[in-house]
Amino acid sequence: MRTKLCDILGIKFPIIQGGMAWIADATLAAAVSNAGGLGIIAAGNAPASWVREQIKFAKTLTSKPFGINIMLMSPHSAEIAKVVAEEKIAVVTTGAGDPSPYIEDWAAADVKIIPVVASVAFAKRVAKKGVTAIIAEGGEAGGHIGDLTTMVLVPQVVDAVDIPVIAAGGIGDGRGIAAAFMLGAVGVQVGTRFLVAKECNIHPNYKNKVIKANDISTIATGKRLGHPVRALKTPFTRNFFSKEYDSSVTNEELETLGAGALKLAVDGDEENGCFMAGQIAGLITKEQTAAEIIGEMFAQANAALYQVPGQARNDRSEIKKILPHREPMLVIDEAELQDGISVGKYTVRGDEFFLQGHFPGNPVVPGVILCEMMAQSSCLLVDLEKNYTPYFTGLNKIRFKNKVLPGDTITFKCELISKKQPFYFVKGSGYVNETLCVSGELSFAVL
Ligand code: TUI
């Protein structure tokens, strides 16, 4: 799935990895870039020398473009801004402040500038200064956050500026990507899901907390200090939250309590660490490589986008709205998308043309018809809305395991493996009462 963002940044998938302080190092950034996204090294509160080292290391790990995130509340931001220009980094993202003082130098060094914003007013202000694109981040995100949700912020920023907008905050799977596109974004920034990337060097305690989290496992603290931070509920956040509402505790005491807590979390300190994570943590169930995460998210986004506008096609007249096949070659009765899988069903009546003479007295559905049924079952994975016609371009690794007989209902499960317009690559299998009858790989050209 390509968008304008892919062309601007020279990447395969329109996804930018979040600039997670203390977490997003050269290893994670290179893994994301090698997987086709834009990896980001987060400077956080680290000194410029650390950032320079990480840039050098990342260059040994990937030949693809990667970026640097500057957390503008850091005392080192001005120095790091210089490093970004000197090292001619492809892209800089900024957070937690106004990057205006550095924009001219970066533009002169041909660095693409993508600030994170949390309001329309700020988006308009930076857009005027000539930045490349904007990341509109909703308060569902982890770490330092603004007030608005992604759902309301993204479309309002899209309408307010005439540069590309990337959605962030609460995006953890392909449905989130699809939703971001519907809001007018040309790409997504994802942080929390990459916390559980195999290449993410945080302590296993941190990853396990994200995996165990549910929908209400995070809390935003620090509102009193003017810079709210979203993190998982732990002894640290509970203590911080109660002190925040205790008027005998000074702001300075609160700042001191927060300082260094993220680093402690990265090192696995369950008592004193501040485990920053977004509200989408509840959706995350396992550790995966960055490539698996990105591949899975975009396969699901493709499926979700083609699911719109009709979710289930429960009768033949509905299926005919998306498939050009007609009787007697329409060989599925229903189709439905379930978690990104196109599920098709057909009940064999016994009087079909394909059973005539195949074989007399011993009717069995021909293998080529099972392949056709499997292909038609994948109709919800393929963009067929505009009177396009799907043509088979290949059948691979087809295996027939059991006969399909009159009276049987065969259920096909088809998954989109990849898509390169106009070609679609699908893996499918067909079952009668959970017994595998056929499996294989199909490819189509949709013309
Ligand atoms: O920067 C982030 N998230 C972060 S930075 C970080 S490190 C940290 N550690 C301890 C305490 C605090 C931070 C952890 N997470 N996200 C990007 C982001 N930027 N979200 C919101 C904003 C933002 C907010 C206000 C950007 C600009 C802004 O106002 C600028 C202005 O001048 O009005």
C-alpha cells in the first residue's frame, strides 16, 4: 500500500516509528527502516554525542533512510539540531515543543522536517514555516501528550493545512491505519506497538507489561505541571497521581519525582519506573519482529479498506455487486471479512454443472472448481468495486486433501499476502466441518 508519504520519504509502507525517548535506538530504527517503514532514533534527553554515535551505528545496520526525533524540552536540543544538519539526516521529527528556531538550518541541509503537533493552531503555525509534513498526535498516545483525541485532531489538521498529515496516537493495527486514511492522513506514526518489537532493546518487564495491559491500563499524569504524560498504571504512576492532587507537594518535588523514571522503566524497575505507553497497549498480545509487525498491520489495513462499505455479503445478489461472475460460474454463496480474512462459503447442492459426468454415480467437486471457489472467496481482499475483472495469473502449491461431496458446505479462508497493483497474492484453504480439503496460493491481476 503506497501513499504520497512513501514517495516523499522513499519508503515502502507509509509508517513512521514513534520517537520514544530512551527506547528508540539505532537497532530499532534500522529494523523498522529495513522492514520498509521510517525508523527513528529518539534523542530524548540524551547528549548530542550519544545521538551521533547512534547515527553512525544505524548507518552500519541499514542503507535505507531513517530519522531523528528531537524532544524539544531536552536541554540538548539545540546541539542535537546541529548534529542532524551536519549528518544530513533524511528526516527529523520533533515533539514536546516548537521546532521553529531550527527549521531554516534543517531546510538548508535538505533535512525533511516533520513536527508532531497536538492542536490545529500549532499545526498552522509550523506549516507556514515550510515544514515537509505534520504528525497530528492524539492524546491516546504514550508519553508526552496533548488534550485532543486522534479522531478529532487529524481531520481538523488535515483541513487546516495544505501539507501531508500523518496520524498518530492509538494506532496499533491495520484497522487503525485504515481509519487514519479515512480521516485524511497519508500515513501513520506508531510507537506503542513497536515497544514489543524483537529489535526493541527494553527490559522484558516493560514488554510484558504492555502485553498484559488492557484498555484501561494507562493513565495520564503531570497535568498540573503542564506536560501530561501517559504511562501504564504502576506503583510509580499511582504515587505520582496522588501527589499531584496533594497541595502540600510542590511542583519542584513532582518534577524531581518524574525525572529519570522512564529510564528506570526501560531498565525494568517495576517499582520506580514510568512505563510510558499508549491506550492501544490493550490490543497488543505478543512480541514480533518489526518486519512482522509492519507486514501484519498493512495486510490488515488492506483488508479493512476493502471491507468498506459492506461487511458481509450474505447472499448471491450482494456478492454480484463485487464479483463479475454469474451463474453457473458464481460458485460461492456468501462472503465475509473476519479479522482481515476473507471467508467464503458454498453448499454443494448436487445438481451443479460441474458434477455432470464427474463422475457418474460418484459425484465429487472437481479440483479446478475448488480453486475457483477459493479465488471467489477472496473477493473481499481485492478492489473490485469499479467494474474491474480479476484474472488468474497463477496457482501455486495447490494441495487436495479430501473430497468435497454433494451436501457438504465448504468454508474457504483467504488471506492477502501482498499486493502490487494490479496484482494480488492470496493464500487460502477450504474446509468441510474443519477437515482440510484444499489449500494453496493464488494470484490475480485485476484489470
Ligand atoms: O514528544 C512526544 N512524546 C514524548 S517526549 C517524551 S520524553 C519525556 N520524558 C519525561 C517527561 C516528559 C517527556 C516522552 N514522550 N510526543 C510528541 C508530542 N508533542 N505530543 C504533543 C506534543 C506537543 C505539545 C505541545 C507539541 C507541541 C506543543 O506545543 C508547541 C507550542 O509551542 O505550542
